[in-house]
Amino acid sequence: MDNQSNQNTARVFAGALASSLAEALTQAAGTPLEIKVLDSPDLDTRQGQPVHFRLTADGALHGECFVELYEPQVAELASRLLRQPAEAFREEYAEALAKVLSSATAGLTASLAPEFGDLTFQVERVADLAFGGMLVVPLAASMEQQPAIPLLLYFDGKFLEVLTSQAARNNASDSGTPSLDPVNLKLVMDVELNVALRFGQRQLPLREVLELASGSVIELDRQVDDPVELLLDGKVIARGEAVIVDGNYGLRVTEVPQPIASQI
């Protein structure tokens, strides 16, 4: 899958998590709270040491992602959850937030089911993580008259690929287009298929067909500079310009109307 597809999938997942977590925090703290997915992280709001939580997915898909907050913001959120004045970060604050994250996974599961299938999530506090190579989606939690609280959502590369592939399969199924399993596709990669070039076409009455002889000229429905079509089983899979390759006709592809795999 291309990077743009992975980013789109990550933002869909992040949006579902943001909505579910905001609802869980609002219910637990009794204070309205909103979480939004950002286009880029607000680095000025990142203060203190990071606090990490791992969300491990099981069920239709397997993998993990990570939520990152910072100690001052965890203490601020936990003080509202525990209904006590905010103090310096303590581990019990992280535990309180982990419980809310766990309760939020029920809503997350329901939101993701149409796109990714039935999932369950386990939440745990983790430390000493290195996020090299992971895709990150920034979020921000906001409460009335309070500074925004930054969150970062990190995706394990393999998990993100699985999410993107599952979403593509479901979209293909919804559109009535059969999906291709990459594993099964490898088994038939060497099967030879007949393709043909079409320079144009024309409907002729039977009388004119019977009158065809050497030297007859048939006018096609295509201008000289119009692209040539490449056909597979009667379907146009690419367009381009005719070229000569070692004395044979060839096609230089200039356009692929839609993914070829979706038409096989």
C-alpha cells in the first residue's frame, strides 16, 4: 500500500479513537472535553516526560499502536478524573488514565467495525519506547478555558499495513468488486494473459462487411492523435501511444484509468 493510503487509514483510526476517548473522558470527569485530529503537532505544548500507553488489537486484525501524552497533562487529566487538585505526576495518574482508555475501546471497536471488522483492544502502560519509523498522527484535547492537551498516536508499520489492506478489501466488497488476496495472487503471477491493442472501432452493416475486399478503407471512430487502448478480456486497462520496438508495434502507456488488479 502507498504512503498516502496508510496516512488516510491512520487518520480514520485516529478520528475514531479521538471521538471514543473524548466521550469516555467526559463521562468519567463530568467535564465536556473534545479531541481533534490535527494536521501537524503543536510542539509548543509538549512539556515534561512522555507517558505511553499501548493499544493491542486482536480479533479480525492483530497489531498495536501507542498513545503518547506528557506527565503534566496526564496529571491535569487525572486530577479531573479523580476529582482532586492537580499535583506533580504520580504513577496512579497514569493508571487512572489507562482505565479510561480501556473504557474508550468499546466505542472505538464499534466505530471501526464497519471498516476493519470486529476488534478488541487491550490497554497497558509501557515505558522506554523507541518510535523510529512509525507513522504518527497528532491530536489535541481541549476543555473550556484550558490550554489544549497534546496527544500523539503512533502506528506500528505492520499493523498499519494490515489496517489499510483490510479497509481496501472491505471497500472493494462494498462496491461489488471482488478483492484479491495478495498471498493467492502470487500463485498466479506467471499465468499468461492475452492483451490486444485497439486503435479504434466502427459499426458496419452486414452488406458493407460482405463487400470488403483488398484495398477497402474503413474509417475508425478515433483521430490520429487519440490514445490507443490496451484491452484485457475486452476491458480497457490502459491507454497510450503506438511505438515501434525492434520492427514490431508496441504501446507506451500514458494512462491507467483505474487499478488493473480491480479489473482482474
